[in-house]
Amino acid sequence: MLQVNFYLLSTNSVESRLLTACRLVDKALQAGQRVFIQLENDTDAQACDEWLWSFKAESFIPHHRLGDGKFIDAPVLLGLKTPVEADGVLLNLSTRAPQGLAQFQRVLEVIANDEQLKQAGRSRWQYYRQQGFRLEKYDL
């Protein structure tokens, strides 16, 4: 059964959301898992790409942004739609419900403190519950 974790932020800053995402990705990588990050649009994908490069001063998180040249099999993939190559953990930073959930072991949802984002998150929570997935919520 798929495990879905919701991380509810107390702030609405882009920086807080991306910092949380980078920490979750780093933790998944340390556990030996691959990660796909689903983003809302190209602007968000670019911002996430930059954060993954600079998240830690001593290193970067190896990743590939889908659509940026030839496909590279990196442990972290970024994109707007789930590619067939993705597996492991899906980190959803978009307002859309992810597709292709059968290929993942876990889904992570990062929800900023914004009414529109929270409402979209509530809809996804209901969708996941209807699918019978295990749900957990963390207030950050």
C-alpha cells in the first residue's frame, strides 16, 4: 500500500517550501531511494533546479531536469509530468494529483500556508484516501 506524507508548512514563502523539499530529497537519497519531483510549471522547475544545486554549501543534490537536453539517469528527476523512468519517492510540489502512482513506494506532499494551496492539498488528500493509501500529516 502506498504511503503518502503531507508536510504542512507554517509559512507561505517559496524559500521555505524549496528548503523543505531539498531536505526531504536529501533524506530520501541518504536512504538509497530515487526521487521524482513534480512541479507546477517551468518557473518552479527552474527555481527547484537552482535550490538543488545550492542547497548545501559543501555539495549539491545530483539531479536532472526533464527536457534539459539528453536524458541523464540521475537519482533525482524534476519535471511537470511523471516519466516512466521514475520510481522510489514522488515529491509533489504542484497542485495536481500525480499520475503513475503504481511505480512509487511513497508520495511526499509539501503544502505552504496559502489558502489556495491548502485547498488543492485537501483535494489530493481526499483522492489518496479514496484510493486506500496510508496517509500521515506533519506540521512544520
